[in-house]
Amino acid sequence: REWKQLGILWLACARQVAAHSDSLRLLTDFQPEQLLPLFLDRAVSTLKRHLVGWRTWSNFCMTLGWSAGSPFLQQLLDFLQCLVDGSLSDRGKSRRRSALGVLSAMTFAAHKLSLSGLLRLLGQPLVLAWKRAPRRQSHCHLQR
């Protein structure tokens, strides 16, 4: 039961980024039941963990008027820097792991939802470098 509820929550996320999805864009009138198998092949704990991380990203984007499914590289880097800033100012290493979890959730969602633009950005050398070693400077600057 919890598994299916999480799948339904993920479907709501899919609808938010459908315009940027390589596969969902091709479906003229998709029914939610058609997409459930995308998510029900994972453990409940995986779906929960990634849902929290994806919502962190999508809420951040929504607040700033950005597209969660197809951001610009600078927007992604600004978001990552804000995660670093948060890890430096609030509980250190545990926040760092949490920030990496958000990035992992973004990769999960981008893969499951066929967000090729986001997947490409997540594979950029600057993003990969951030995963390995966050900058120790704080300068979270956001532009709409």
C-alpha cells in the first residue's frame, strides 16, 4: 500500500516536469496507471529517500521560478553552492551527506522521467567536481 502511495506521489512530480521529459512529451494523453511501473520497481525506502531529495530541488526551483526539469547550468551550480553553504553552517558532515542525497535524487528522477537535459547537466565536469569536493567558500547568490 505504501509502495503504491509513493508511486502516486512520484506521478505528481512527473506531471510537473512532463513538458521537459523525452518520453512523457510523446504521450498525448497518458494515464497515471501507465507510469506506475516506472517507480514500483524500487524499494519503498529508495522511493521515499529520493522523493525527499527531488522535492528539495523542485521546491527550490519553484520558489525562484526555475524549471526543475530543464534548468540552466548556472542555476544548478547556484543550487549546489547553496547546499554547500547549508552544510557549512548547519550540522556539517551530516548536511553534506544530505546534499549528496539531493543530487542522487535528482539523478534518479532525471533518469526515471527521461529528463535528458537535466541528466546532461548532472554529468557536467563542474557538477561531478562538486560531488567529490565541495568548495569551502560561502557565496550563495541567486538570480531569477
